Amino acid sequence: ERFFPQAIDSLPHDKGLFDGPKPWLLGSCNYQDLCLLLLGNDAANSTIEFGAQQVIIVRTEECKKRLPEDLLRGGLVCTVMESKGLEFEDVLLWNFFTDSPASIEWRVVTSYLHEKIQEAQAAGKEPDEDMIMRGALEAVGIEGNKRPRSLAFDSSKHKIILDELRHLYTAVTRARVHVWIYDEDAVNRSPMFDLFIQRNLVRVVNSVSVEDTASIGGITKGAITTKEEWERQGQNLFSRQAFYMSAQCFSKAGNQLMHDRALARHTVSRALTEADKSTAKTQFLEAARLFLGAAKSSGSVEGLLEAAKCCRHAEQYLPAGRVFELVGAAGGPRVAWSHAARCFNEVGELAKAAHLFAKAGKWKLAASSFETLGNYTQASALYEENGRVFMASRVLLQANDTDAVHELMRRHSKNTALVNSLKDHFIRNKQYQEGASILEASGCLGEALSLLMTGQHFHAASELLSRYPLEKSSGFTRETVDGFAKEAAYVHLRNNNRSGLVQAVANFSSLEDRVLFFKSCGMLDDPA
């Protein structure tokens, strides 16, 4: 509230129904003192063993690596960020200030403490400031001549303290019962330790002897956890996606299958945030190994699916495709066939990919793959089966398989949309005579004639008309024949093509129309 009033919501102070135990500050910077505090008076014959409801919170993953081995083995460990949303009975906060990115910035807390003491002195409520400060610092191992100087707060320079206070709040509020704070940097920790002590928020433990532990009691004593309790905590942490700690719990519960699953998911989460591509690939492959092991033990299709995804992330497409195929064959989600097909596509196994796309119901991708392979018959069959008859015809035309196109057209002779689409296709590609031949063979005489006229192949159009006299063919109407014949006649007249003109006029449906045409052209005296 003093330094960052805009960063907090103004709410009434929380009030508990009863006072809980105050957090413990270990004034000593000696790790052996912490061990005595953890183990109690059996320290000489015991190893550190935390319970399922106890956790060690550190700043970062790197800080985890620097934890003493017996702490790493002895209990659950997580970072401040990982602890968000989780709760435990007891929390050991390890080297929060030692590993803090802030250093001298913490001294603004000392300036705040000075202000509070001065306010209290002015009100006649507190003894001499120097005496209070000296007593507080000595309680946590800082002699008076080593006290940190206060630092005037500057909001533009000391924003880091806001983030640090938020992290500290997150860490200490993970505990339902006990908090123990141990820090090896006596200078860096002192401003906040002073504040805790002056506000009477903590209990301070200095150098610990074996005799002292008899009265304090071992922190980890009484934290004996059964396998069932470890199992429950493992399931709880797994559901909250705290996979590494979940794996630790399952290990202590003797559940190797769930340990591997949790560790695999933890490895995946690390790989997804790993900046180095090579390291990420290695992590994905390790996760795949763990998922495969779990799937083998349990017969789980889900494990196979996750393993395949990890192989794909690692750009190992061939094994990924094979495992996806196993998932599909084992009755897994149908999309597994599609994933398998894409992986086989990546390594150039297009034929296998095409068949797998078809199994996945991805007929467009399957047909496209068959086209790429030059397997036009199967591509056309897929298009036709799925109602894309024009696409089926286009593929067959691409293969120059006119017999197959004729058969397709006969099967869909009443499909006017197909006929019109084909005619438009031939026009776009200027395939007037070839297209007309296909349309004629398929019985689409009017469209064939229209295509020839569009391409100004009047002689071919006249021949087509002569092959199908009006009175013998249902392929043309009288109006169709007259329209095309007159159009052809006028073109031949403009081009002075007398033989073509005569053939066109011969296709007029009535003698009267022929006479009127010749009269309009001034050719009545010599109609031949």
C-alpha cells in the first residue's frame, strides 16, 4: 500500500476465525541448522523425508538444481510459478532472497520501516529506533555495523520490488498451516526479515542445537505419509497439471505407470518452452519413450497417441506415422489416420498417405494425393463417390482417358450442372472440338453444338447437324437448329465462304426461312 497503491485492490483485511501458527524464520545461514530443525532430535540417525502435504518452494528451475541432494530426494519441490493454484499443509521457502533478481532494491523496505518507527516514536508508542533495529537485525544474525542502509523509494527505478512482493505473497500463501523461511544471504534477506520481526509476524529461530530440537520438534516428524496418501496427492497434482511433483508422489506410492505418465507430461511441457530446438527434440523423444512404456504396460491407446505426437514434434515423422497408424488400428480416434497420413506425406510415402487419408474420411486429401501419384482412376472414383462429379471428370480428362469420361457422363446424363461445368471447362481451355466430341459421344448434342459454335468451328457444327437430322433426333429442338444454322450462315457470308454458307442454310428447318435469308443477303437470283 505504501509503495504501489495502484497495483492492489482496496479490500477489507482478511480475518481468520482463529490465529494460526506464525511462520518460522531461521536466523542461521547454516544448512546444518536447517537439517536439525527439519529432523528434530533424531537428526543423527535420520534422513530428511517430507510428507505428501509438505513442499519446498524455490525461485526457478535452476534453483532446484542447486538444492542439496537430501532435500531433492526427501520431498516435493516446485518453483514459485509452479506453485500457483496449489495448497499444502506446510511450505519451506528456500533462498527466496538469495536467488532474487533484486538486490539493493530490497533496501527500500528498510526506509519504509524507518518511517513506521518514526511515526510510532512521534506517537510515543515505541522505544528508541536504533535499539529496535539493532535488536531485530541481531535476531537474524546481522550485527549493527553490517546493517543495510535504507534506500529512498523511486517508483521509476524500483518496480522490480512489486513483482518480488507478488512472488513472495504467492509462495507464503501456499501453506495452510506452517511456513518456514530459510535464506543464506544474510544481507539480501535482512530488510524483509526486519519487517517481519518488527510487525511481529514471525517466530525467529537462531542457531539450532540438538537440545533445542527437543522443544521445537522436527518439522518433518509426524509427516509420515502412507502409499495411499501419496497416491491421492499424485492424482490431485496430476489433475492440476503439476506433473513433476505428481511423478514424485506416484514414485513414493509405488505406481510406476502413473509416474511415467506424469514424468512424460512434465517432459513435454519443458520441451514446449525450450528455446533450443535440438534440446527440445531430445526432450520430446524422451517423453515419447515414457509414453510408449506406459502404453505397453497398460495397453492404453491414449499413451500411444501421446507418443506419436511427441515423435511428430521431434520431426521424427516415420516413427510418428507408424505409431499413429497403430492408434487407428487399435480403435483410437479416427483423426489418428489423418495424422498418420500427414506424417507419411512428410517422408514421401504418398501412396500410403493417400490410403490413410481415405480411411480418415479425408477424401479430398486422399484424392489429391492419388492425383499427385498419377493414380487418376482412384482419384476420380473418390470424387464421384462424394458427389464431386465434375472433379471426377476433370481428373479423367487430365489423364486423357476419354473412354472413362464417356462412361462417367453416361452415368450422370441427367446432371445438367456437370454438363455445363464440362462445357465451361472446355471453353476456358479452348478445347472446342475435343470437348464437342466428348459431349456428342455422351449424348449431349445441344451442348456439343453450342461448344463448336462458340469456338467458331462452323464446318464441324454443320457436320454435327447433318449427322443428326431434326426429325430423327431428340438431341435438338427446331429452335436450336435454326438459331445455330443462321448464326453459322451469317459468319460464312461475312467470310465469303460459299460452300460453308450453303451447308449452313441447308440446315434451316423450313424453305421459307431459307428464302428469307437469301433475300436479305441479296442472293435470291443465285441461291446456289
